[in-house]
Amino acid sequence: MAQQAIRRARRSRGKDRALWQGLAVAVGFTVAAVIVFALIIGLTNPTDGMIGIVNQLIKVAAVFLGVWYIVPKGADNGPRQGALLGLIYMVAGVAVYALLSGQQITLLGFLIDGLMGVAAGGLMGMLLGSMQPK
């Protein structure tokens, strides 16, 4: 009985570690993509609408990459892991943005970004979970 509890605890620690590693992949991609986009902005003069669209695409791509890193093909819990990673990434991202910019984010904007992360992560987790492992 005690050995089973120890095994369960070790497995859950591994899943938690994978979640944080996937989050690190997503954040790393975001930083790199924002740097490249900032260079592009310096060379061109995009509209505010274009900047907003690219910002959303970067966030969704980061969630996809993070989920792709942590969810193996054929995983049963892929949607759950993906949705959790997307939620943590988006909520943390909005909070950090609000702190760094000094702007107040509305509750609705916060919820929309969080739900977008859940949807993007859950979708990617579902796609990876439905694939057959090699």
C-alpha cells in the first residue's frame, strides 16, 4: 500500500515537472518571437491592429509548442494537460504584462486571454492525444 502511494507521488512529480518544462518552452519561444518581431517593427511601420494580431498569434503558437513538448502522442490526458498549460501561460503572461506596463487589465480581458489559452492548449492536447504513437 505504501509503495503504491510512493509510485503515485513520483509519477505526479514527473507530470508537474513536465508541465513546468512545457511552460519554459512556451516562454522561451515567446521571448524569441517578441525580439524578432520588435526588430521587424523597427524596420517597418505596422499598424496597431497588425501588432495586436501578431501578438495573439505568438501567444497561441507558444501554447502549441509548450503542449507539443509535454503531451506525448496517444496520451489520454492530453486535453487536460494542454488546457492547464495554456491557462497558466496566459494568466501569467497577462499578469506580467500588466505589472511591467503599469496598465490595468480589465477582468473581461483577463478572462478572455485565459479562455483563449485553455482553448488553444486543450485543442493541441486533444490533437496530440488522438495521434497514434510510433
